[in-house]
Amino acid sequence: MKQLIILIVLLTGALCNVSAQDRLHPTHTSTTRSDEIKSFITQMYNNKLYEDYDFLQKHCSAELLKKLQDAYPYDTDGIAYATWLFRSSQQDSKPGADDKTIMLEVKADGDWFVYTALDMGWKFTNRIKVTNKGGEIIIEDVSVVKEQPHQ
């Protein structure tokens, strides 16, 4: 019985020590969150998850979903989103570029993340605001920073 009590005391102390360390070194936690968000953005783009309405409804704020709906210019029966806001505005592949669509870089920029990617060979940079609500990554906004001009 004494051994069980000692074990419980030791485990409780170890758990308290871990949470105290996390409070002393919050950058470790925020770095981990930042890396998690960078990975989320990369996977979203590389796997074209931004074209999946279920993904958007799960991971976009109500305000962003409204923005995506309002930006959709075509007549539709039901809900439609301007998913192209997550990529470049190019409609065709860049000549001689092997049609590559891939994330090149994601960097934290305050409350935002800036990502540079290739879209069918066209290089562009977007800003995306991402938060973590209740353990879920939520995209709050997305905007264009820079696009490679069409040649």
C-alpha cells in the first residue's frame, strides 16, 4: 500500500513538473503549434484539400466560408465556394513547367502564415490566417500577396 501511495505521489509530481516546464518555456509549445500549422497548410495545398467542401466546412471560419461564397461568381444550385482563392489566379499550366502544383515554403508572420507555392508551374505567395479552436485548426482568412505575371 505504501508503495502505491509513493508511486502516486511521484507520478503527480512528475505531471506537475511537466506542466510547470511548459509554462516556463511557452515557445516550445508555440513552436510545436507553428510547425503543426505549417504542416496543415502544406498538406492542404499539396493534396488540394481546399477543393473539398467538407474540409472547408470543417476547417474554415463562418466568415471565411461567406467570403468564399460571395467570391463565387457563377449561378449554382446550392453552396459553392471560390476555392481558387487558395491558389494562383492562373487558369492554364505555365508552358514548359511540367504542370507542378506543390508547396515551396510556409513561414509564420505574426498571426498570419505566408505560403509560397507553384500552381501548375506558376509561382505565387498568399497569406493565410489560421487559429486553433478547441483542438481544431481553423482558417480565418486568405489573401493574395504576390503572383508571377502571366507571360
